[in-house]
Amino acid sequence: MSDSYAQFEKRISLVAEKHARLAGGYTARVGADGLISLVPRPRRSYMRLRVFAALIIGFFLFKSLTIVLTGPLAYAERVEVMAAGTAFEKVGAWVMQIGPVSEFISLMMIRLFS
């Protein structure tokens, strides 16, 4: 008796899992034997894109805050010193140079905080 109950519970859990998967959307497909079966749509994960966008935005905010705190002239001098260094420092100087986006954000920060 308990064996049949365990099999019943297993079937119920499988049906519940399939129902949960189908709740996110499904596609009906007709098999070679004419049986219509519902297949869940694959879920697209935008988490990687969100993390990448957050990193880019965080980088520009950090760079702009650094420009605001050190001042644009002192910041440019430090980047020039970095550009005269090794190849790794040259790449860092190129990345950290004042660009239009970071300049705009830093100007907005200066207006906001002063």
C-alpha cells in the first residue's frame, strides 16, 4: 500500500514540476505519431547583461567621482604620469583618460554637490 502511495506522490510531483515549467510559456508541438505535446519555452537570462551594465555604470561613476575629488587638472596630470610608464600603465592611462561621458557625469556631480 505504501509503495503505490509513493508512486502516486512521485507522479503528482512530476506533474507539478511540469506545470511550473509550462507556466512561463510553452510551445505546442505535434510529434510524428500525431500526439500534441507542450514544451516549455527556454528562459532567457538577462542577468549577465545586467551585471555587465552595472559594472560599466559603476566604472564611469567611480572615474567621474575621482575627477571631481581630485580636480580635472590634477587628474589629467596623474593620467599623463601614468601614460609615461610601462605598457600596463599606458593601457590604464588610456582607460582612465577624461572622456565625454565621464566629463559630463563629473560636471553633473559638481553641479549637484556644490
